[in-house]
Amino acid sequence: EGGTTLEIPVDAAWGSGAYALVTAYRPAAAPAANGISPRGPGRAVGVAWIGVDPAPRTLGVTLSGPDVARPRAPVTVPVKVAGLAAGEEAYVTLAAVDEAVLKLTDFENPAPADYFYGRRKLGVELRDLYGRLIDPHAGAIGVLRSGGDQFAKRSVAGLPDKSNQVVALFSGIVKLDADGTANVKLDIPDFQGQLRLMAVAVAAHKLGAGSGQLTVRDPVVAQVALPRFLAPGDNARLAVTINNLEGPAGDYALKMTATGAGGFATPVDRTIHLDAGANFADGFVLAATTIGNVALHLDLAGPNDTRIARDFKIGVRPAQSYQLRRFVGQMQPGQSVTLDDASADEFLPGTAEALLSVSPRPEWDVPGLLRALDRYAYGCLEQTTSRALPLLYVDEVASLWRTDPGFNPAKTIDTAIGHIAELQKSDGSFGVWNDTDDTVPWLDAYAADFLIRAKEHGNTVPDFAVKGVIGWLRDYVKQEHKDDDLPALAYAHYVLARAKADDLGTLRYFNDTQMSRLPTQLAKAQLAAALAAYGDANRAAAAYAAALAPPPKRDPALRHADYGSDLRDSAAALAFAAADPGSQPRLTAIIDRIAEIFAKADRTSTQEQAWLLLAAEAAAKLTGNSMTVAVGDKPAETRAKAEYFKRAIGAAAPVLTVANRGTAPVWRSVSVTGVVKAELPAESSGYTVSRQVFRPDGTPADLTKVRQTDLLVVVLKGTRKNAGPAARTLVIDLLPAGFEIQNAGASGDGAGGYSWLKDLSSPDYTEARDDRYIAALDLPGGTAQFTLAYVVRAVTPGEFKYPALAVEDMYEPETYGRTAMGKLVVTPR
């Protein structure tokens, strides 16, 4: 009772400190027979910090490289590490990263000693075995994770390369000499700016870090200010600045050349005089001629053999969208189809290609559908999934584009998996455009279906993403629902069955009570596949029969719930039913129905494209039909599968001819895609749209008299006429090359607002890309209007095409609107 002092021995190897938990127990009233008093109730009397003064465990790291390094050349950075014992082995790594990029994220230098040896709070863990007694299928699986960047902001469809380069160099692990030094060599690319040097040293029981700065520049700095992109027909004035920082005074010869998709309006070959510390600035007009990349080479030669050579690159993208010409039909015996350059004059050089498929059964232009999905690279959950799902099955056809630098099926699948995981919410469901957006149950099942299939095909899929959405779907099917939810419920049961996570009794009850009420053939096919997965053959057969029967008229209001159409439902029903041997006699009729609908479709949605590709893959496995065709001068061959061909138009490629040498008709589909030379006129097919550009005070801007650095407000308006159900509307406004987006969400009130802007709509999603403004919004049924606004700044002087504003219903592609193209003239400030 007078107090007790407890001495605790400590070990210096523990580090900079440790915790001691001291507990006191009260002895029992009577000692035991062996003389040991059994302890009674105890209580903790304190938690004490034990300070330790171990041997120093940090290393001092000093970087002593040059203050200035030259681009396009190696640089050696000496590293000295202090605090090592004699003969102690140690290693170092060195990173050199663009300082401007690090400041964007407030990146802090590595501090390994603080991380490993720093004092931190007492960690507490709670272990509980009670959860092992709970049925894991009874509830959702909790997931704790953090989100990532937005996929759509990283994936810029149709925009070629540009010169912007982020420098991030890393030495790898370098062993220090016996005296604790190392000379680390880095190869500096073509870069002008400041690099932050960050070194980390490590020994058996010691850590340390050091940092420094390295300025990278030529003695005479030559810079070219490039727009972010160009379009064919644009004439941009490129600003060239030359600063003589360390070079000798005298005359310098400046030459610039351009190759590829454009060239200089007049040759750039000038002699300029530069005194020490003097500057030169001028502009030169670059004309873009076709799509692709323009490679720029700058050569500056001066006194004392001073020579500066720099290379730049700028992409040229189309000023209007790709157009599709599709021809579907049959080749009778003896007939042939030829791919040549007959339509080359209609398209911009380098943009047109012809895609041909021939098949013994009705065919749905598999190459053209793949191409369309690849070019529709917007980042919502549905489009991301639709773009990647077919690539799991049509790898053979996707190989047609293996030589294209922008198309990589495996990369597309991996990118889609990553983006879908980023869209996942904390409860396991997915947002449509981001992880805070609304959940659409049918899309949750669609994304989960893709993730499970991708994992089955050997792709790396995060376990948390699959477990999270399976748990959410398991809860979803147990809730009460409205009739509009039936398609999503059927899909959810299929996904759960595929994951072996459904309850068979619940699945059977849903089938017995809701099968007759399911509103689409697809929902019936999905329910049939779910029953088949659990071995309920009788119910599955009845469900497949219902799915393959002639469909009733589809309720237009369903499109908002399941993104479908008659074409999508028929194709998806075939994709599911093809796996059922008992359904194969009925598949011919649905194949013919798909071919009939597809032949009449001028435009298709991403849902239709994705499921048509899966249906084509399923139909290709059916037996019974064959064709005999000859390709060019080669002998005729009998084939049971569809054959696919691609030919660039206007590229001096050999003419390709495919002839039907058999006795039965052969289905053929030809798709010609490209960017037409003529400017497309304004068009209204369900949407009436307009675009106006204003000055900040609300007065109309004259687009032929814009000055460099002017700030302008772009106002987009549209009307959807006589729409039945609600419409998911996508707005795509391609920029002229002279503009850059300053603010994707102009406001009519608040700080920095434009008070003259009235009745602005609230889009579900907006995005500012280098070359376009994108918005997505849901419009109610009937006649509906929207008004959107964003702010641009005139950056590059020149004369530019102003691309048309395009608006479309994302899942009713025949409903769209487009303005006429315009012109923008930006004069130098």
C-alpha cells in the first residue's frame, strides 16, 4: 500500500522505444497448500512508455551532383552516406522526378527512418472468432478500400500523341563503395526544367534519405509552344522562343522541319543574332493536312560549334466523327465481293478502311462492331463493360488490329477491370460515372458478370471487387421490388448462380412466381442459365423455351432500366441459349431474327454491339453449315466458320476479292468507316441542338476576331422532342485547336459566376479533355430541354476548324442531333 517500484529490463534492439502494460492482481484471502496464493481479480494500473537510447540507426545521405545538367545526355550524381560502420554493407537508390509534377500533388520526400523508427501510437487489434459461426452467405461482405483516378480522364479516344513528357528516372539498387559513396548515372531525356533528386540508403539495421535539386537546360534554351492537338485544315502559329543563357554571343542559324501529317506554310530557315542573355521570339505557321502525328525537328547552330537539336510531336485528330457505311446481304453461288479504293476520294487519307466478313450463316459485321466499340471510349460503367466484355471471346477477330498501335485487346480488358473497380462504392455496388454516382442494379449485375468472366479467362481481377458486388447482389434479390426491377433481378440471379453464391430455393421461387411476368427475352434467358447452373434441368428447359419464343413488343420504358432494345435482347438471348444443347434446334429462328433487325439498323448502341459480338461468337460454334470461298487467286476452300478481312482504303494496298465457289448462298457484311472530306451538315433526328460562344459579359463573341488569351463562355442548348421514356443523353463538343478548356462547369451565380447565364441544367457527369467537352444527363420523357455552359481560353493563334456539337441518346442511337461545323480565327496577343 505504500507503493511499489517495478524494474523492467529492456533490449536496445527494440528500437527507439517500447510500451509496458502493467497489471496488478490481488491475492486470495488464504494461501493454497503449496504456498502459492491464487490470484484474484486484477486491474490494469498503467501503461508506461519505456524510453530506449539505442545506437544511432539513421544514415546521413548527401547528394553533390552538378547544379545544371544538359538534356539528352547522361549525368553523374555522387552520393555520400555517413553513419556506416567500417566494412558495413549498404545500398542506395536515386530518383529524379520533374519538380512541377511533384508540386501538383504536394509530394513529400521519402523519410524511411521516420516511418520505421518514429514514435507512434499504441496499435490495438480486436480478434473475434464469433463471426466464424455466421453463415457467410447470409449477408454482404464488408470492404474497406480507397478509390483511384477517373478512367475517362486518362483514356482520350482518338487523340494522337503529343510531346508533353513527364520525367521520372530511377537508378535501381546501387551498392555503395567501402567508403560509403556511389556515383549514380542517369540518362536525362529531352527536357527543360528542374528535377528533384531523392535518395534512399539502407544497411542491415540503418536507414537514411537525402534530397537535392538538379536544373536541366541547354546553354541556349529553345522552346516551341504547341497546341494540344490540330485538325486537318488547321493553320496554327507556333511560338518559338530562344533564350541565350550561357551560350556565346553571335549569329545563330535556326531551322525547323515538319514531317508526317502536316508541314510549315513557308520554310523556317533564319539567321538570328543573340547576345549573351538575349532572347528571340517569333511565330511560324504549321498547316495540318491529315490525321496522325506531325514530327517537328528544331536545329539551332551558333558560334563555337554550339549546336542545339530538339524534337517535338503534335497529334492531328479528325475535326468530325467517323462515318459508317454498312452493307449486309448474301452472296449467291458464283458471286464475289471486292475491297478496293473506289471510295477513297470520299474520305480523308489515312482514315478509311473496309472490313469484310463472310459466313455460312447470318453474320453481324463482327469487325465493324469491334471497331465501333473501340472508338466509343467514354468512361461510364456500361460503356466500359461493353467495350471489354466481347474481347474475352472474339480474340481471333480482335487480332485484326494487333498491328494498330492504339488497339490492344489485353490492355483494354485490364484497363476496364481497373476502372470498374474504381467505380465501386463502399457497399459493393457501382456508380455509373464515378463512385459517388447513383447505382443502377442492372448495370451492377452486368459489371459483375464481366468481372467473373474475366477472372475465369485468367485475367487479374481484384477479389474485393467481386466479393463486394456479389454481397450487394445477394442483398438486392432479397428486397422487395417493383415490376421495373424484374430484368435486374433476373440478371442478378444469373450472376449469383455463376458465382455459386445464390440460394437455390430463392432462385426457384423467383422462377415459379415471376417467369411469366419477366418483360424481356433476355431476362428469361438469364434465369434459364441460372437454373441450368444449379442443375435444375426441367425449369431451365422451360425458361429457355420462353426466351426463344417470338418476343412480345418491348415496352420503351424498359430502356431506362436495362439499356436494351429488341436487337440487344435477341442477340443476348442467343448468347445465353447457345450453351444449352436442348435449345439448339430453336436457334436458327433467332439467328434469322437478329439478321433481319440488324440489316435495318443504321446505328447501334454499345449494348447492341457488345451482345451482337457475343451472339456471333456463340453462333460460330454451331455446326451444320459450311461455305466454299476463294480469296483472291488462291484455290477455293470449304470452311465452317466465318472469315474476316481488313483493308485500308487509299493506302496502295492490294485489291482483295472473295468469291462464293459453293452451291449455297454465303452471308457477307461490308463496313466502310472513315472521316469524310466534306463537312457534314447540321442534322436533327430527335434532338435539336445549338452552340453559342459569349464573352464574359454575356455579349456574343465574333469567332473571326478572337485574340490570344481571351476568355470565352460556350453555351450548349438542346431539345429532345416527343421522347417516350427518359433519355440518357450524351453531349460531345469537340474543341477547335485554338481553345483550351478553363472550367468545365460555368455557373450563373456565386463567386466567379456569370450572372447572365440562366436556367443551367445539372448534368450527371462532365469531363474536360484535351480536345473535347463531354457531359451526360438524363432527360425526362416527352419534350425536354437542357442548357450547359463551360469556359474556354484562346491559347494558340491561327485559323482552325470549329467541329460540330453532337448530341445523342446513348441507348437509342438513331436519335441524335448535330450542328454545322464552324471556323475560329485567333490573332496573336
